[in-house]
Amino acid sequence: MIPRMAYDWEITVFSPDGRLFQVEYAREAVKRGTTTVGIKFKNGVALIVDKRITSRLIEPSSIEKIFRIDEHIGCATSGLVADARALVERARVEAQISRITYGKKIQVKALTRKICDFKQTYTQYGGVRPFGTALLIGGVDESGVRLFATDPSGAMMEYKATAEGEGRDAAIEYFEKNYKEGMSMNDAIMLGLNALKASTEKEITLEAIEIGVVAEGEEFRILSQKEAKKYFDRLKEE
């Protein structure tokens, strides 16, 4: 008989009530991460993160929370950034393999599934641990505008608007009340910033905000601070 404490030690051991504690602990790492939101608009996706600058000695530009995977796909992360970087590198390789093998861009759903399949293998073998990060993967392909959230267990779900991290519940509650389909990019970004504002008691600063967007006919890009300032100024006025 395995002592109850042993269910914490091995990723491959289920508890009597069917739980994998290491996966649940990985989810806790995500919940401790900064709030990240993703919103679909009329012809694209906006990803917004709060980088949570904890010291005035930190260079804000050195904190990476939004990544470009391919020209039509980007992702934002909450949780362990080092784990996220490893997954992003794998996602970039998968995107290039699709281009070389099939001569076309990988679909957003196909890429997300490959990353989730990889994450799932880290929940069933000894000597490894689950990835302590959740990715919001957004992009535009021939099937339309897509936004997916991934879980440390390897599960994936498609959303119109969602959030991960410390303020997830408050941000999703804000989206439930205020999200409208067919929004413009500007309205979607403002919705995301207001959701971030609603999810934290601390003041949001321009240096701590990062915004990534991708739209039909355009490549994924991270807005410059000058571009982001326009939205931040509107946020302060509201």
C-alpha cells in the first residue's frame, strides 16, 4: 500500500480519487503567474499581458511574455516563462516543418494540438514534470480567426475571449459581461486592457503592458510602446 504522501512524488501515480497531483501543482504555478488575456475581433486576435514589473531596476523590455511563433501565429504565456520558451521553440520548429513538408503555413489548431500532445507526454512518464505554463495561442489561417488556451495537462480549448494567470476569474467575468462579437481591433484591445484592470488591485503601468496582434492579411507583431501608449491613454481617460 502506497502512503498517501507518495501520490505527490510521482507524476505517474493516480490518487484514489483519480487525481494527478503534479499536474494540479503545475496549474497552481499558472495561477501564480501574471494575468494574460486573449480576445478575438472581427478579423484577428489580440493578446495582452501584464508583465508585473517588481522592481524599478528591471529593464521591462527584458521580460518576454508574448512570442511570435510564425508570421500568422503568436502566443502569450502565464506561469513559468522558462517552460514557455521551451514550448515556443518547439512550436516554431513544428511551424517550419509544416512549411518544408507541405509547402504551406500550419493551421493554428494543428499547431496547438501538437504542443498539447507534447505537454501531455510529460504527465505520464517517470523522471519528468509537467510544464508549469499555460499558453494562449492566437492566429489567422484559411479556417478563420482562432484562439486557443492550453493547460499543463495537455488539454486545449477554443475561446472567443479568455484569460490565464492570477486574475483569470475576474478577467473572464469581465469578458462575460462586455465581450461582443465582430469588434474592431481597437475595441478588442481596450476590452483586454479593461479586463486586466478589473483583474488586479494594483495600478497598471504602460511599461508593464505588452500587446500582440495578428489580423487577416497581416503578420503577427508586438505593438511598440508608442502604439501601446495610445490605448493606455484611453484607458486612463475612461
